[in-house]
Amino acid sequence: MTFAELKELDSQYVIQSYGRSPIAVDHGGGATLYDLDGKEYIDFASGIGVLSVGTANPQWQAAIAEQAGKLGHISNLYYSMPYVKLAEKLCIRSGMAAAFFGNSGAEANEGLIKLARKWSWEKYGEGRGTIITLNRSFHGRTITTLAATGQDVFHKYFFPFTEGFRRADPDLDSVKQAAGHDVCAVLVELVQGEGGVLPLDPAFVQSLVKLCEDRDWLFLVDEVQTGIGRTGSLFCFQQYGVQPDAASFAKGIAGGLPMGGFLVNERCRKVFGPGDHASTFGGNPVSAAAACAVLDILDDEAIAQVKEKGKYLRDAIEAMGLPCLGKTRGMGLMIGVEVAEGFSNKELCAKLNQAGLLSLTAGPGLRFLPPLTVTREEMDKGLAILKETLS
């Protein structure tokens, strides 16, 4: 099938809700991909942070094939081994107490919202269900997670939204102004991804945790994009020196298969009982086996290298001195690049994609999320395309 034929079928049979690049990726390995015509691309997008161990990782493939040959699905009405093994791995490496599994980041964050409200209801009763989120945050595309999202650009057309959210800027005074007797929790991204790859100030995070303790609010962390090694630790909160009451995860957890979920600490372990929360596909055996393989591949040594790779890319980008780009920011292999005034990040991203470097935008800048297993050779190829295309 040619690209033109594929595009025509997409136009005829698929809802046109995506602004797709005119590229049809066919296959690849690691951070190197090929389209239908055999053109090579270096992947600095990893499926929006999903391909944590790259494309077609052999260990990941083997785990999926083995589990698919044994049990593809059984539901949560029965026990199965893969999700239990995965929960154990996550809890031991994160210091959290228990896990819940779903399918996506939005579903994971919905779970955090329900968790906080039930926890508060049981302790304080009705009228204490408001959750404070931050401006420039992004928590998902369901009606409730859009309500929690602190960017108006995502809100148009979809009113009315779920009630019970209040926004603040990422400083303590703003959070205190948003506070009230009706608040039960604060939900934050430690690095705001869709907002522009904006790391929160550690001092603010530490003081926010203290405020949550003083007011008896839950401290919730959205690790959908920052988690599973992306920022240079298994979870970003581990670099901030805090332990949340609950943290969501998704994207990179299963290396390309749909999976999401959240972790809770000891005081939130028993908030949900039978019937309070569920997900038909949550903890699916094949996805859980893939996630176990991802965590085995991303051991402590591999995750330590994420910081080194991120520094290498950021230093190289800034050293280019490209007139259309400014400074870099982020953590690990979650990299944001400022776009100079007079240039469009969408146009620059489109040029890079067509030149063979798959890239993303975030806020007004560019965003690079390579697979965590990206090699030095692949990084250098990507940097060369970046320099040649945007010089």
C-alpha cells in the first residue's frame, strides 16, 4: 500500500480528530524508524513518551509473545500472575504501598480524583471534595480531567465540566488563596509537560507538601509523562525528595501497549474497597507482562544513564546557537526547547519531522522525548538533522 492510498483510507473511515504529520511509519528498531518508502527517521518523540524502551525491543517482544500464548485476558474477577508481579516491582522501587491498574493517563488521573474524594468523604463527610490544580497543567481529555487541566485552550466546546476544581499558580501564596474548607487534595505535575516542559521549583514542592500535611489534604502527583524513568528516576517525585499520597502513571509503563494506573501510600491503601473503582482491561496479562519487561530493562543503571543522555542532548542543542531556538529545560530525557520570537514551534516541528527527526511541541516550544534506551549514535544522528534543518 502506498502512502497516498493509506491516507485516503484514513480520510474515508477514520474520524479526523488528529493533525497528523504526512508520515506513515512502518517499522523500526530502538530510536530508528522507517516509513512505507524506507525513509529513515530518528525518533525523538517515542509515541509521546510511550516507547520507553524503543521500538521492537527484543526482551519486550519476547515477554508479550510468551504471555499472549498463555493468557490474553481474564478480567479482575480472577487472579493472574502478571499484574501481581508488576505491582510488586512498582511498589518496591517507588516506596509506595499498593497499585491500581487501568488503561490510560486520563483514567489514572480520574482514579486519583475519586480516591481523594472518597478518602475525604469517609473522614470529613460531604462538602470537602475540591481539588486544587496548577495553571499550565494537563491531566487528560475526559470531561473530568479536562476540568482539572489548567489550560483554557483545551476547554473550548466541551462545557459544562465536572465541578470541584480550583486553579492556582505554582507558588505557595497562590495555592493558599485558592484554598478553602472544601479542599481535599492538591494535584500537580512535577514537570508540566503539555504546558511547555516546566519543572516545578523544589522549594515550592516541599512547602506544598507541608501545607498539605497542615491542612490534611492529599498530595497527588500526576506522573503520566514524568514517570517510568523519563526524568532520570523511576518516578520524578523521587528526585524532589517527597512521597505523595498517590501518584498516577501511564505512557511508558508498558513500552507501547495501553496501560495506566496509580500507586498509593499506606494511609490510602484501603480507601477503595470492592465495587468502588474498576477497569475491565486494567492489569491485562499481556500489558502487565510487557510492563514487567520494561521495568527489568530500565534497571537502576539504565535509568541513571537517562540523566547523562539528557545532559548530552541539551548541551549539544544549546551549543548549536541556532537563531530560531533558545534555552533548553526539563529533566532527564524530558526536554523542552524555547522557540525564539518570530518563529512558530509548529512550523519548526513540521520541518524536523519531514527532515527525518520525529519531534513534538509543548506550550510555545519544542519538546523532545526520545526512548530512554536511545543510543549515542542515534542521538548524534538526530542532532545532525536538527542542526542542518534549522540552521
